[in-house]
Amino acid sequence: MSDQVTLITEDMAAHWAGRPGSTIRRWAAEGRIRRFGEGRGKVRYNLWELNKAPRDEYTGELLEPGKPPPLPEGVRAA
């Protein structure tokens, strides 16, 4: 994972990765990405731990979801 930290909301993370917010939360629970803060509406995620989803350059339409971050060693996916 990168040493660089740019904190974004769950909605922004979901858009960046082309995945639903529930997937972003699951990735955090699995240890794939870090959570910063706690409480409804106060959790942030590091943009640089997420893979960007390709989007159409003119319409912004999602072409395919971004790849999931790797699981930490010894952890199984939910």
C-alpha cells in the first residue's frame, strides 16, 4: 500500500472504484483497505489504496469495476 494518504468519503470511494459502498465497507472489514474515523458519515478511506475504475472519457459511464485490493496475508475473503 502506498505511503500517500488522501482521505475520501465512502460515496467518493465507491465512485472511484466503481463498486457499491457495501463493497468498500467489506474491503475495510477484510483488511484490504484502512478505515479512518468512526461513526455514521465520519468514516474516510484512503484514495490511494483503491484501484480506479475505468470510465468513458466523454460520458463518465462505468466501463468495468476497479480490481479489488489484495487481501492481507493469511486472511480469507468474506
